[in-house]
Amino acid sequence: MLGYYVDLAVRSLKRSPGLTVLMILAIAFGVAASMTSYSVFRAVSGDPIPWKSSRLYVPQIDIWGPKGRQDGSNNNDPPDAMDYTDAINLMRAHRAKYQSALYRISPSIVPPDASKHPINVGGHAVYSEFFPMLDVPFKYGSGWSAADDAERAAVVVLNGEINQKLFAGANSVGKTVNIDGKDYRVVGVLNNWTPKPVFYDVVNTGGFTTGHEDVFVPFERAIDVGMPNDGNTNCAEIPQGSGFVGLQQSTCVWIAYMAELDDKAAATAYKDYLDGYFLDQKRAGRFSWPLNNRLRDLHDWLDSEHVVPSDTKISLVVALGLLVVCLVNTAGLLLAKFLRRSSEIGVRRALGAPRLAIYTQFLTEAGIVGLTGGVLGLLLTWVGVESVGWVLPKEIATLAHLDLGLLLLTLLVAVIATMLAGLYPTFRASRVQPALQLKSN
């Protein structure tokens, strides 16, 4: 029976090709615009580590007080990074299961092949617990140990891409690389780990960056050899000392921090410790303002840092609005097309066709329009995804991609949306009175 209704629908659509093309184009453009915007929004708003995000926390200590909020802002949040003193104190207290202070570095590497020029790389100085805390995937080897942290060992973890450049992708564990003129022993190679957003260092990346994470070195080692901070540095007052040492002695914030806490009880205990630490510092004369700390889980942290760009939210809303307009226009065209066939409907009803048969016939016709519009929408969606770089920053545009899930969703949205648009026209068509139509004819 379905084949019969499909045949009737195809014949009807062929009888008015201009109207059919208009409906297909409306659906195709509406669906393509919404799916293109959704592909970008999906890429930037996804959970970067869904199996663990509820256990990852970012502590914030209000080391500046009111003077740090003299920019006229009503935001009462403490700084979103830490100074060196507090980061080291929290690491030494070690009140979390795993924790790591980290800052961004950009050293240069001299390749083993003497004929090649030094390579400028990016990365982070971290503690050994960084790797198990974030479930970082290794291709070869592993991270360094807590003993390496304590001994400020000259060890390094390479990401897959830089390992490909230096060692042609081979297992380089145990080999030596020259970083800023000093030899480092490779202890692990990552499996091209590039999480998006860069949730562990939103402070320096905003969540998205075109930079590469090539190397990870021990935090204390990087401090000892004077490997400078290549990330953001914010200061409430001018540092008294100069250079990298002066930065460490200042109240400027430049160090990101993350901790893993297994449950709400552990989080509550850690927050109590954080508040106690602040009050101890206040009693020592370091602070003179009220307690104003924060302990946010990863979801709240990304939200507070506005990692999802407002442009992508606005474009998604606008695209969905365009889809609604296209559906309204399609509904109008379907209504005009169906009511023009009132006499045909009257004859069918007079011969005993139930309203359900009329519903099925015209909803099948709407479904065919939606399916055809969806197929065309797939092509337009691909064009849109490939073109988002014209209107969005490169680091965000490169995240949008067309996969099987988006393909199926595009077709599903096109068909369902068109069926919904066809509900009212179909209802009106099914209410045609056979007697009136036969009498008028």
C-alpha cells in the first residue's frame, strides 16, 4: 500500500515541477544552514573528557581582593589562574587524589639529524600526576614519576606529531632530545593527544588554539632552568623583580591548576582546605579582604570561562530561525498545492476513502519532498562546513566536520521537519467535504 501512495505522490509532484523545486530548495537551505551551525556548536561545546569531567576541579584563590576588580566589572570571581607561591603551596599540601600546576612553554628542539634546523615547539610544564589525572593516551612508554618531579629530572614526553618529525614515528623512549641546549631523556610518546577544547589550560588558550602540544616537561625542572612562561600573565600590581624570577616572586597569575577529586565529599573537603589555606594566609598578613574562593568542576569551569564562543550560539539560533521560516513557507506551498486538489479529494472521499488514507497520501508526499530536500541539504551542508572558516576563527572552524552522524541527522531533520510542516495542510485537505466538491463540479 505504501508503494501506491509513493506513486501518487511522485505523480503529483511531477504535475507542478516549479512548486516542487521551490519546496525542495526551501527545505535544503534551511536544513543546511541549521546543520552547518550545529556542526560548529557541537564541536566547541562537547564534553572533552565525559567519563571523568565530573571529577576534575579547578580551584581559585582570591589573592587580589577588591583591587583586582577595579575595572568596573561586577564580576566578583577570583583570578582564573594562580601565582607561583600559591600553586607551589597547593602542590606541596597535596590534598587531591591527583593534581598538577602547569604553565605554557615554547622551547626549541635541535633534531638528532644535524642537517636539520632547530624546531620551535609548544607545550606545557606539568607535574607527573597530570598524565593519569587526564587519562592521557600513550603510544610508547609513560609519564615520568613523582621521584622525577622531586629530583627535577631532565625528562620529556613527546606528542605523536613531533615524535614523527624527530624520530620518524619510531619508539623513541630512552632516546635523547636537545631542548633549549640541554639534553632530555624521552620517557613517553603520546598518541597524538589533541583534546578540544583544551580544557586543562583554558586560561592560556581560551579553549581553542591552532598551537601544538609538542612537549611536556617536569614543572620544577622548567622553573630551575628558567624556561619562561609563554602563556598569559595578569598582574594586579607591577612585579618588583625583573625577568622570570621576578614573575615567580610576584602576585601575577600565570599558572593553571587542576585537581581530581573522586566524589562530592572529597570536593567538600578540598574546598574546606582551600578556605582554611586562605584564612591562614590572611592571619599571616598576606590578605586583608573577606574569603572569596571558588572550586568549580570542569563543566562549571568551562561555562564560567565562556569557552563556547557567543558567535556560535548566535549563529545556531539564527540558523534555526531560518529553518523555521523555510518550514512555514513550505507549509504554505503545501497548503496551496493540496487545496488545489480539492475536487480529487472529494471524489476519493465519495468513493469511500477514509480520512486516514488522505492523511497517509499527503504526508507521504511531504516526506518525499523532505527526503529530496535532505539529500540536497547534505551537499549544501558539506559546502557550509568547508566554508565556515570565512566567518569564524581558524582554530574553531577547523573543528567542524561532516561525519556519518551528522549525515543521518541532516536527513532525519529534513524529513521530520517537512512532515511537521505538512501536518496542517494535510489536516485541511482531509476536511474537504465530498458533497460540496461534487456539487460544485
